Amino acid sequence: MKKNYLMTPGPTPVPPQALLAMAEPIIHHRTPEFMEIFREVCELLKFVFQTQNDVITLTSSGTGAMEAAVANLLSPGDKAICVQGGKFGERWTELCKAYGVTPVIINVEWGKAVDPKAIEAELKKDASIQAVFTTLCETSTGVLTDIKAIAQVTKAHNAVIAVDAISGLGAEEIKTDEWGIDVVVSGSQKGLMIPPGLAFISLSKKAWEKVEKSKSPRYYLSLKKAKKAIDATDTPFTPAISLVIALRETLRMMKKEGLDVIFNRHKILALATREAMEAMGLKLFAPTAPSNGVTAVSLPEGIDGEKLVKHMRDKYGVGIAGGQAELKGKVIRIAHMGYITDTDILMTIAVLGMALAEMGFRGEPGVGVEAAEEVLLEGRDRNPVESA
Amino acid sequence: MKKNYLMTPGPTPVPPQALLAMAEPIIHHRTPEFMEIFREVCELLKFVFQTQNDVITLTSSGTGAMEAAVANLLSPGDKAICVQGGKFGERWTELCKAYGVTPVIINVEWGKAVDPKAIEAELKKDASIQAVFTTLCETSTGVLTDIKAIAQVTKAHNAVIAVDAISGLGAEEIKTDEWGIDVVVSGSQKGLMIPPGLAFISLSKKAWEKVEKSKSPRYYLSLKKAKKAIDATDTPFTPAISLVIALRETLRMMKKEGLDVIFNRHKILALATREAMEAMGLKLFAPTAPSNGVTAVSLPEGIDGEKLVKHMRDKYGVGIAGGQAELKGKVIRIAHMGYITDTDILMTIAVLGMALAEMGFRGEPGVGVEAAEEVLLEGRDRNPVESA
């Protein structure tokens, strides 16, 4: 007998009520029944995005919404800052190039967060820059970006700030309206806790003004088409109906739990994971700017990350992620994002300890779990919302 | 108590085994388990598409795959024939315009099929035409296009033929390789019997040669990225995992039933529907080129199609479709596509008769069902495959 656990940074586990909602007979999208569901989903998305602006739902992976940002806001020949500190930061650059937009690349060492002053310097140097593309949580490195500070420095300029919050939304604080973030992009299979297939994008007034001027080609990803449809509680093309219905379930859960409680839960789980890793003698890959959604851990000499991931999956049923691109084999990534609780993290840390021991790296048994337990016990006491 | 039935041309009903597959705990897409599923799906898609070429799976609605055809095969300034005989034919024109491609529009009266000779004439007139965009089954009118003949006239020219088979694949015969169709586009929520959210596209060698030359921007819908990934049984971006898993279930059903039996089933159900409509004193909207996937029916004077659709849905739980665009209120559309059997059609015809009577149009009771029964009984006897 083996039980399977998903501790990867997307897809993340789907709660049973969302899974079961997808097993209900399919309904048509142009019915009062679906429109009522979609209306509620649109409202709850605004709550999660912390915005008064419409949140547009696209049937695509998160990358589709990133492309929508580039293709709807910019025109060939425009310039845009792309913050590159991992695989997903690089995607902004690739998207800009695909649309003839000149990327002003700010390279950041993998595992570090970008300095908002570096962005400010570029914006001051070139007033023609139209957008700043950045990433809330860089899934490939586990780094959290200081979006609030970047929004602050961008505000005074002609550029809009567009944030890839695919990994992160629902796990990390992101106050779209209060911080003045013009474009927030997300996906369904991370903090929002449903399977992949839906992507989301919200736009500020400043962003919609750029949409009016943009000359890039688009049709399926046209935000004007989507906006026109959403005003009638509709989508321009047949949406992924069953995913929208599942999303209502998880958004209702989020509304009930409350954003503060959700963010605090992620914070405590992330801290517990980090303390456990250090107690076990492992090094954090991004110690200076760790995200609350995923923790990247450098592996000791002689331990192959690919083999470790495979071993944990095949022997224990625990799915964690390995490293991507230049980090392949060198790090593992443990997600604590979405439908994840204390029990999942404790179990994962214990299994990691056993798997490492089996591969020849043996610290003192139980120290990881012990360190995590301490954080979890203290975290509960420290959290005024949860203990209320 | 009310039971709900979906007799609309997309979404169509989803078989329980596919619904239940979506309720299983989500798995990660970069695992041997998912790769094995995706490998099987790719193979079975080739079977259903009747091609030896790869069938690329995109996470989008069908329109995403139509856009992929335009954006990956053509460049701004190119010319392409767009056959316009309904709402979905018009979509090709809109897509061409969005990408700076000049559409050579062949307008066809709604309810009629295009004459392949009209396409041939345009191709002979202008050798620079790069593509012929057409529609297998025009969902808005219920018209079936003679794709075999159009492929035949296109073959001798530089242009590729690209077919929107979103409505139709799995319901109508379409021999991709044998007929020489360069591009076939489809979607998941019609003949393939799963919820919306996946789109498909197959390309011939001649089509891939155009992809090499195309200069239009694309990233999420890049077919070269998808092809590179599929060669490693992968997708370039996180796929809609649960839909892919559901698709394996329905494709296995289709393989087991066999394409000939499937097409024959649709043919008989369509014929039964048409004969029932005529027996009831209703007029077929597309009598000269009716599709086997959906039947459009003109409504008698004084019967509002919108009200009829609402009445059948609200009182009887039977969802049929109304008219789109210029046909709004004037026709109803009854689908017999995908997971639909004799019982569904008999019930729908009976309910339509009752609903029409309640709205003031009363033919002889039972004549529709009687006419359908005759076709169904005869159809069984006539069909050597099914009776074997």
C-alpha cells in the first residue's frame, strides 16, 4: 500500500470538494446556472486579487495570461524591463522578444531578489520604458520579490508594473490596489488549489490605457474581448466549465478561511520547513528572500537531486520537485502552497530525512521534524487570528 | 424532481468514467504516470484524427487552436481564403485580420454548403494564396462542408487546407491523411466527449513547411514549441492535467466502439432527428447539406426560439441550443454529437413536441417520435457493423 502526496509548486493538491464538483454532470456555459457560478467566481477572484478591477479568466496555462499582458499592453518596438532571476523571469524576456518588444534585462543572481533601486535606475534612465515585468515568487529558486517596493518606484513613471503571481497568489501577500500594481497574472494550479487550465489577469486603469494604444496582434488572448464579455458575466470563448465550477469551491474555502489566516498559515509552514532543513544540516538556496510558497534546498555533496526526487516519489509516494535549468540535480523544492497543512509538512520532512539516510546522508534522526514541530507549536500561539 | 440533459452542440455530455477520472487526486505532469497517459492520448488522437502526423494538444478553447493555425502558418501580408457561411467561418476571417493576413472571403448563404469550385476558382486566380480556411460542421447552421472535395482542389496549389473540425471530429467522417487535409483543428467538448479546455491541431508536411517561413508573433500557441515537447511526450507549458486524463477515458471508448460504428451512430441519430422534425411539420434550416452532429430547425411563425429553449430547459431539464447572430430566435439546434444515444434523441423529440404544444404549435401528437423510431429501427437493421 502506498499513499500519494503532492508537495510540488504546481500542480498543488486539489481539495476533495473541488474534485467532486468536477465529477458532476457538465452544464452549458450559456445558462443562468453557470452565469451565477461565474458571477460568484469573478467576485471572489477580486477578493483574492485584492482589487476592485475585473479579474479576467482565460482558459490557458499561466503563460497564456503572461502573453496576454505583453500582447495587449505593448506594441512592436516598445521597451520593457524584464527582471530575470530564474526560469520564470526569463519567460517575460522570451515573450517580449516574441512580440518585437525590446527587453531591458535586469539580471539577478539565482537565489537572490532584485533590488528595486536597480529598476528605478533603469526607469529614470529611459522614460520610454512601457512596462516592468517581474515575478512575485520565482518558482525555480523559491525567491520572493518585494513587489510593494517595485510598485512604489514604478508609480512615478510612464511604465506599468506587471507581476507574474502565478506562483504566489493565495500564498503570499499581494495588495493589488493598495500597492498600485497595474497588472497581476495568476494561474489555477497553485495557491488557488484547482487543476491547471485556467489563468487570470487583472488590469488597472493605467494598464487599460496602454491596451487602447497597443498594436500587437491577438485574438484568443484579447483582453478587450474578455472585458466586453465579463461585463455581461460571460467569456468570449467557451471556458473550461468544470474548472470554473471547481474554482468556486476553492475560492469559497479561501473566503471562509480569510486572507490573513491563509498568508499566516503559509508563513508558518514555510518557516517550519526552513528551520527543519537547517536542523538537518541542509542549506537553503534562497536564505535572504525566501518565499512562503516554496522552499528550495541545496543538496549536500554526493546527493543527486533527480535521484532523491525519484526515490521519495517511488518509495514513499511523496512528490517534491527537483531543480530546473541550471539547478537541475542540485536543489530540491518543497512546496507548502495551497491545500497544505502541518501534517503534510511534518510527513514530508520525515520522509526527506529517511530518503537522505537511504542515499547515504544521515544527520541525527528526527531533528528536522523536531525543529518543524517547534515552529508549528509556537506559530499557533503567536497567531492572534487563528487562536481567536 | 427534474433530470438534466445536454443536447447542445458543445459542451456535450461527458460519460461518467471521464467525470470520475477528473475526481481522482491530481497528479503532476512531469511524472512517469502522467507521461504514460499523455503518450496513450497522443496515440489515440492520431487514430481519431486519422493521421500519422502528431496531434498537438493545447490548453485552450478550440479558438486557440484556430489562432495557432493562423499565427503559425502565415505572415502579415499573406492572403488566405476564408469560407464564411456562419458564425464560425467568420472566426477565420477575424483571426486573419487580427494577424494582418488579407482574407479572400467566400460568402456562402447561411444554411448552404460552399461549392468547392468557388474555392478552386479563387486559387486559380491568385497563386499567392497561402491557405484555405474552412469548417467541417458549421455549428451555427448545422451545415456539413464537403472537405474531401475542397482538399482535392487545394492539393494542386501552393495553399494548405485548414479545417475547423471543432464541431464534427468524432461525429463526421474526416480522413485527414487520405483526403490530404493539411491542418485539422478540434476541441475537447464536442465529439471527443470531455469538458471544454483542450484544443487540438494536426499538421501535414506541407503545413510544417509554412510554419518554418511564418513570421507572425506567437509564444503560448507556438506549434514549434509544442512539437519539440511532444517529441519528448511533454507539453511546453503545464497542461490541463485532469482534462487530459478524462480524455484518455473517452478516446479509449472511441477506439473500442470503432470510428465506422461511431459515424454510423451519428448518421442514424441525425437522420432520425431530421425525419422527426419534418413529420412534426417543422422545416430543416440546412436541408441540402445537413451535418450529422447538429440539426438546425427553423421555427414556425409565432414561436420564439429563445423562449422555446428556455421552456425546454426550465420545465423539462432538456438543454438544446438557440440560434446565434442573425439566427437568434429563429432556429433551434438539437445536437446528436458525442455521448448521445437513441434514448436521448427520442426523449428530446418528445419533449420538443410537448413544449411546442404548450407554446401554441400543436401537430399530431407522437408523429415526431414515431418517425424517429422508424429510422432507428431500420438503421439498426441496415448497419452491418452494429448488427455483427
